[in-house]
Amino acid sequence: MGGWVHDVAWSPSGDTLGYVAHDSTIGFVDVNEAISNKESGGHQKVALSCLPYKTLIFVDENTVIGKFLISLFFGLN
């Protein structure tokens, strides 16, 4: 991360922690992967070219909504 975090949210199962940061990234940490593989940490992030999102909401295990002035849906694999 290159900026402060605006919001964090847990997936419904509690297995994934998502965050939106001021540097226009949306990131996800797979908690089980982070525990079992300390080198990679189970961390993935996406850098966006738009304004940073302020809110992150998990709809289900594989779908999140990031919101600033508009809402954007993301599918997780």
C-alpha cells in the first residue's frame, strides 16, 4: 500500500479481508494463505486509475462493491 486505508471489510466467511486505500488500490488478503504461506502472504491488490474508493462491501464470497462517487462491482476468483 502506498497510502492510508479508507475502509476494510471481511468476507462473509471471514476468510478474506478486503481494503480500499487512498492510492486508488483495492486489496484482498486471504487469511488462511497468509497464515500458511508467510512469504507471499496471500495478498492481492488491484491499482485503479480513478479516484480512490471510500467504502468496500462484500456482497458474497466472490463479489465486492467499491464506492466513492460511483459504485463498481468486482468479482473475486
